[in-house]
Amino acid sequence: MPDQPPTVLVAPLNWGLGHATRCVPIIRDLLSQEQRVMIAADGDALSWLQTEFPDLRCIRLQGICIRYSASGSQAISMLLQIPSMLINSFREHQALKRLIRQENIVTVISDNRFGLWNKHIKSIYITHQLMIKTPYRWMEPLLWRLHRCVINRYDECWIPDIKGTGNLSGDLSHKYPLPGNGRFIGWLSRFPVNEVVTISKHYHTLCLVSGPEPQRTLFEQQLIDQFQHSNQSTLLVRGKPDESREVNTIGNIDLAAHLTTTEMQAYILDTPIIICRSGYSSLMDLKTLGKEAMLTPTPGQTEQEYLATLHNRR
């Protein structure tokens, strides 16, 4: 019998910071129930969660190393990475077996990590994308069925949205029938937080940069080129939690590697114009805080292009 007390493992995908940020309310809820929580992630997702929960045990669990194409559709790039995705899913499945023995894991909550299920413990899968958008519509039913096979490995599938009118995900979780283990759990956002921070400087524009490389860096450079000579002050948050918190200045832009959740909430609420990717977690955060934004999808990223078009139309 393991010496460790029963533990809940929370493991988000490292694909931008959205999967990590939307796990925050889940972790908070588990802690409020006096559950022992352990975090497993890698890359920026792990670095960011370590800053949010410094008292929790955080371990590196290698995930899929996604890299986008520098231009054009991401479909070919994703297809070429499928073999490595399958290999990694097998590896993380084996790693979970070891963690169950070592850490007395009784529940695993996997945010879009395909291999983190185990038939001997409660396994929960989080996704808002039951169907996967592609440039080729004939592929969507096939990918939906393949994703359903992954979902069926888990005891429960949590969908961070609401059912029916007013939903945020549109076709992504409403076009096809729900899996038997699926249920809508409402929006997941790290906001609102009750702690108030004093803003030292007010800005006209807030730019939030995130996502896999090289598109993250390309987006950052585009925003710098656009706003460094503006006569309005701009804060650009680079989405790099593993870098120094020192704020650098280029022209009329202040660049911050990352902000705490309380700081981010304060600047979102205070700044008139917000520019960000149309990632689903960003949409949930904006909806929760009642703020509008200029949504800029990652080029060729069909999910973000669909969500930006959907909410522009709405």
C-alpha cells in the first residue's frame, strides 16, 4: 500500500497556455475539498502552473511537442506530427502507470492528453473540441470518430461549455451527438479573482500573445511592428512564464514576459482595447469578465479561424 495519501493528478496539454489556465478553477475546487493535488505538465504550461500553485507538487510529464508551420495551413504540419503524437500517447500512458504506483493516484484529470487514462482509477478527460475542424470537411467525421475512440477510454468527458443557446464552442462540441460519458460543465476560467492589485500604469491597448512556435514569435513581432510607433501606450504580454518578469520597452510598447492571474485580470478590466488569439480558453476568460476583444486567429489553425468567424458573426 503506498505511503502517499490518495492523490488527484491534473495534467494539461502544453499547447499554448490555455489548457493550463482553464485547469486553475478545477485545482482550486479540489483544494477547497481538501484533496491532495499533484500537477503533471511540461514546457510553458508547467512553468506557469508552478507560479500559480507554488505549494503544490509539480512534475514534468513529457507531452506532445507541437510545432506550427511558419505560414499557410497547419493541416499538413499536424498530419506529419501524428506518428510522434501516437508514440507520445503510449509513453504518457506508461508513465501514468508508474505514477499510480508511486504517488497513490486515485483520479487523473487529463486536459486533452490522449494517453492519460487507466482502467484501475477514475479517469477524466477535458475537451471542448469533440469534433476537429480541418480545411477538408470530408475528414471531420473520420476525426470525430477517432477522437471518440480516445474519449471512450475515459470514465468521464468534461466539456467546458454550456448546452444550447449562448454556447461558445459552436460546432466543436454541438454538431455531433455527445459521447455517452460526456457532459457540459460550464465555462472554465481562472477569473474572477477577489484579490485586488494596484495598476501602476494605464494602457490604451493590451496585446496577449500565446501559442506554439513559431507562430507565437511571429505574432509578437507583428504586434511590435504595428504598435511601437503608436501614440497610444500598449502593454504586450508575451506568454513566457519561464522568463524574467522584468518589463522591457520598445518605443511606446511595454513588454512583459508574463503576468500573475490577479495582474492579468486587472489589466484586462482596465484596458479599453484587447488583442489576442481566438483560443477557446481566451474566449472563456473574456466571457467571464464581460470584455470584448479583437480576435486574431493563428494562421491556418482551423479551430481558431472557426471560433473567430463564429463570434465575429455573433
